[in-house]
Amino acid sequence: MTVMPIDSVLPELKQNLNERGCAVLVAKPGAGKTTRVPLSLLDLPGLAGKKIVMLEPRRLAARSAAAYMAASLGETVGQTVGYRVRMDTRVGPGTRIEVVTEGILTRMLQSDPALEEIGLVIFDEFHERSLHADVGLALCLQSRELLREDLHVLVMSATLDAAPVAALLGDAPMIECEGRMYPVETRYLPRKPEGRLEELVARAIVRATAEEEGDALVFLPGTGEIRRTQAALSTMKLPEHVQVLPLHGSLPQDAQDRAIAPARPGTRKVVLSTSIAETSLTIEGTRIVIDSGWMRIPRFSPQTGMSRLETVRVSVASADQRRGRAGRLGPGVCYRLWTEQEQAYFVKHGVPEIREADLAPLALELAAWGTPEPEQLRWLDVPPAGAYTQARELLAMFGAIDGKEAITAHGRDMAASGLTPRLAHMVLNAKRLGMGETAIFLAALLNERDVFRGDGPGPASADLRPRMELLLAHRGGDSGGMNGAAGLRADASALRRIVAEAASWRRMFRIEGGSGEVDSASCGLLLALAFPDRIAQSRGDGRYLLSGGRGAALASVQTISASPYLVAAELDDAGTDSRILLAAPVGIKELEAAVPGLFTQQSAVAWDSSVQAVRARFRKKLGAITVSDIPDPKPDEELTAQALLEGIRTEGIRILPWTGAAGKLRERILFMRRHEPNAEPKWPDLSEDAFASDLESWLAPYIRGMRSRSDLEKLNLANVLEASLSYAQRRRLEEEAPTHVVVPSGSRIPVEYDDPSAPILSVRLQELFGMTSTPVIGGGRVPLTMHLLSPARRPVQVTRDLASFWRNAYFEVKKDLKGRYPKHYWPDDPMTAIPTNRVKPRT
């Protein structure tokens, strides 16, 4: 067996695992850690013959590692070494090493928290910080702490910051190993690139294959860029012996195997890959790496509850990993399609998935584990509170957790399925509705990245139904339909994989199938089960309102544009209106009949200023969507009263019928409150602001049955105000804030309380003859402000000291009045004169 750099540290690694039970191994690329370490630890004394489980971030890497280790033992996969990935398991009764991925480890932990048959769990390429790896490590550490002190844990990576991981593992020992890398020449662009990425990459491929020997590995962000680069290369002059092969996670296994297998003699290959080939994978013959410098990652927004795929610059660590692919088997060259100056702005490490992903699967796993609060576990990065809260709200809406956040029976069924919470909820409920077979195919379709694409230059249709029709045609053996429905096409191999996945889940959910009815017309209804927050109502201009409150729009006019209601399975969550990428129409009556719990009915009662009345509407709502809105002839009396009170606040208390009696009574009460001698007045506060803020207590009992301003005109506000006073206050009000004062002429003159600080008595001067002092009110505390009037009732003097007026000012006033009113009585001594309300006093 060839000596590898990792061999030099294996004794130290074994010793530390035996003594401490945990370790962190940092081994540079090419050291051989992935395939050498598990085999070397089979005889570790502490394992006592138990299994080793190694978690790999990617399916292709898991299968490749298992195959390499099996071959090194002279065996086939499934004997000593096997693997478990989604839809593909190769293990046997004698299997000691299982390479697993995609949540398989968490399934093992949920079914057997103590991992009784397992002695060692290895987390490979942990620097990628996938959500599955973080969750798996957290659960393993708690299992080791509470149930299995003898469970060994090993974390491995090529570019890991080991210290935080070692601390998380209880100050575990850190072991480092140099790799075996051949020199790789790095070539940057001389200037910042312009133009389409695919054209830039295609030109770089032509140049590199002309300048260098060997096969090329090209890193692109996603499958769309891979397809477009293939198309660009078809118009360029690549030698005939150069074969272009795609490599991404959506490809079937045989296509992936062709991409990583050695090129046929006399040929060269160019592998167009996503970041799937970044680590844990050796592609035979690779001497050239062409790095676009971009990658695609999912980012989840707790504010919108949606994830979107975002194309971002690679980190320095990822760029170095990609560069290293050219030096695994010999000297190589790495073409970086950016300038050396741009490199300075790259981040050093990528963001852990747990900080940017949809945490609904994590929340479901923790609920099933029995620790719904993440703080109860040990993490390198604690799940963000906002995203985790939103995830639990989604699970509660699905009935997966109860009010105490404990998992329900439905939640356990969801967790056991292996599907995302949304799809699991959809299939389980569809089974109860008798649509389980259709839901299985729809779940399989949605669980994959969209494998369908349009024939034309524009975007593919967002309508999900043609995709289902092509899938069902393939299921029935009609491969001729692959290029048919709605201008969509898909590779038959991709459809085979989806059909196989549907068959696997049919068994998982115990759905009798094979010949059952599958109806693409039911797609919208089933999508509503999975995405109740993405039911969309047309706004009539190509835009939609989502039940979750966000806006959305189709990229172009399509067959489904005429649908009044859609359910969006996929959106890009960009801008004010998210672009709908995948959707199906749904009938609102059909939806209400199948899932009535989505709808709420309410009586909307509110004041309408335009008509000065309360409007009552009966509304049927689906989240933020108003499904129907009709007049409510018999609204709730309490809600109507509250709306009317709100109308009074909105319009101001001037809307009330302040007749003379009511207005004057309010002014008198305000006067008493102002001049109350006690430190804390007990008189009600009838100022406008206080009045409006306390309408419920003094006005609400009197407006029952009223709905409009015209109804309010029937109120007797004077009676309402009097009712707010005690008997003693009513008596004092009459005594201390009289409505009228009798003057010497015998006339009853009204007191004006407009200004509560200075009430006014407006009276003709002649009626006051003989009154020696100013009348006072308020229990003798407040003198009236006397507005003295001429015979024609025009003001001639204002005073609060009548005696002083008689002594001083009267004689000047008398001269003026006598000149203007010579027939009237103007005595020389007003204090002893006879008062009169006539021209002259009666004799």
C-alpha cells in the first residue's frame, strides 16, 4: 500500500482517541485522511468491534470514498466498507465502516440516541459547516454526555480553524498533518473581466487546453451556468478529442461516475462542476483548474420566511481548495478568472450554513430529540434566534409541535419521513385526503432542483403542472413526451431518478401505489398544504399578494397568469415583489373545502369618514388575502359601539350634538373643576382631550344601537353629563355655578362660562343701578366679569369691581351715554338710583 502523509500521525491519533475519546484532525489536501483514517481505526481498542460512521457533506464524495476504501481492502462496496445516501444504500451484515450523508446520521440518532452499534463517529470536511454536520455533532455530543461515555468523536478537515472545535469537544487534542501537494502555478487575469460569465469561462477553457496538458476541472456557480458554458463551447474550436462533461448533485449516479472516471486513452476531458468537486474527491487526470470565482448558496430570510439561492464570491479557503484539485496527482495550473487585486477583498472563510439556512428542519429535529431549545446543546454557532423562532412558528402552524413546543404524533411522522417539514406535512395530509399518490410524485419533483428547462431563449414556464405531466409520461414509459409540454424538456435520466425517489417514498409513507390516479390538476391544492404562506391572489396587473403578506409577480405573461389564485412553490425573494419561479393554480372553493382551517371569518367594523357612519363588512380571510368582502347586516353590537367611539375620536367631539343646554352644562362643570378648592378635584375632566380619551366610561352606555352621525344627533348630552355627577355635585353646581344671576332690575341674566377662569355677566348698565358690589359665584370665590352694556346692548365698560366703576368711571360713561340716549334715565348717584330695564323707571 502506498505510503501517505497521514500515516505519520495515525499512531498519535489512535492514542488520543483511546485516551480522550475525542480528537480534531487537520490534514492538508492530499494527505489521505478521508480514505486512510477510517480503515486505520478499525482495530482501535476502544471501539470493541463496533461500527465506524463517517459523515460526508456530499453524496458523490461519500460513494467515492467508500469505493476507494473497499478497493484498497480488495473488496466490493457493501462488505467491510459501505455507504448510505439518499435513495442509495450499500451495506451488509459485516459492514464496519459506513459513509453516510444528507441527514442519515441524524436519522440514526433519532432512532437510537445511544448509537449502541456505533463506536466512532467521524465528521469529515467539517470546515464546510453544513447544517447536517452541525446538528449531527451537537446531538452526538449530548448522546456522549448523557448516554454513551464510550462513544468516540473525530472531527476532520483540511482548512479548519481547529481551536474552537477542540474547545467544543471538551479541549480535545488537535493533530495536524501536512498534505502531499504537487506545485500548482496560479494565473490571475490581468484586468477585471467584462461580459457574460459563461463566455469568459468558455474562452478560458479553450486557452487552457491549448496551453497545458491533462484534463481540466472547471468550477461554476450552478447548473444553469454549466449548461450555458456547454452551449458557448459548442460554438468554439475545441479539439475533437476533448470531451466536455457536467458534474453536479442533480445528475444521476452514472453521469457523475463518468465525470470523475479517467478519460479514455487518446482523449482529454473538461469537467464543468459546481462546488461538489471542491473537497473529498479526486478526479483522475486533472492537471488544470479553471475557477470562475463564484458559488451559489441558499440564504433564508426570517422576515419573509423564504429562502433564495444567491450567487456570491468564493472565500479564500474555497478558492485554495479548488486550486489544490490541480496538484493532487502531479504539477498543475490554476486559472483564476479574477485579478490578484480583487483577491484581497475575498472573505477568508464562508458563512456556516446554520447562520443562513431555513431552520425548520433543525427545529423539527430538536423537537424530536426532546430539546426544543437550542441552548440545551453545544454548538460552534448557536442557531440565529429570528430564523429559529420563524421555524417553530411554521411547525406550530403544521401541528408538528404543541403549545409547549413538544413534538406531536404528526410531527414525529414528519421527522421520520426524511423530507423537509413542508413536503412531509403535504404528503401526510394528502394521504388523508386520498391524494397520497399525487403528493408523492409532487414531493419527489420538488425535492430536486428544477431539472426542466425551456427550449427558447427566455425563462422556462413557472407552471408546475407540465412538469408533473412529463414526469407521469416518463413513469408510464412514454419517453417521447420529454420535449413536449409547455416548451419544457428534461433528461430522461433525471426523470428516472425522480420516479425512483417517488417509489422509495411511497414505501416510506405506506401509500398503495403503482396504478393509483395521479392528477396534475391537484398540484395547486397540494402545494397549499406545503406552502400555506405562499398562496397568491392576483392583483390584476400581473402581480400577486401572498397570504404571508409579501408581493410576488411572474417574470412574463404565461398560461397561469390568468389564474385568480396560485400557490408559489419557489420564489427568488428579491425586491419588493418576489419573482415566482414555480407555481400552480388553485381553486379557492376547492381549497376551502379541503383545508377549511386555512380560512378565517371576521366581521370588520370600522368608522368611515366619507359617509360619517360605521361600516360593517363580513370578510373571509386567508392570511393577508381577503377572499370575500360583503356588507354585514347584523354586526356585533359591541364592535359597532367601539367603531362609533373611534369615529368620534377621529372626527373630534365636535361631532356630538352640543346643543345649548349640553354645551353650557359642560362649561359650568369645567368651571367648577377649575375652581375646586381641594388639591385633587373630584369634578370630571371634560376638556376636549380628556373627553375623547375616556369616551368608553361616560358615553358608551348611551350609544347602543347607533351607527352614524345622524344617530348621534338623537343624544341628549345634557342628561349624559348630568349622569356623570353625584347628587351633591348637582346641588353645588346649581348653587356655585348658576345658569343665571338676578340683577337689581329683576331680570334673570345668563352667566357665560366660555372661559372657565373668568365667567361673564353681560348686562345693561341701567339694570345695575343700586348694586354696590360685583356679584360672585363659585362659593364666593370667583367674581363675575361684568360686561356693562348701553341701552342698545353695545359694550361700554368691562369691570370686575363694580363699586370702583360707580365711583370713578361712571360719570365719564354717563356723559357719553346721555348724549347718545337723551331720553334714558341717567342718575347722578347710581348707587341709590332705581334700576330699570326700560327707558325710565316706573314711578
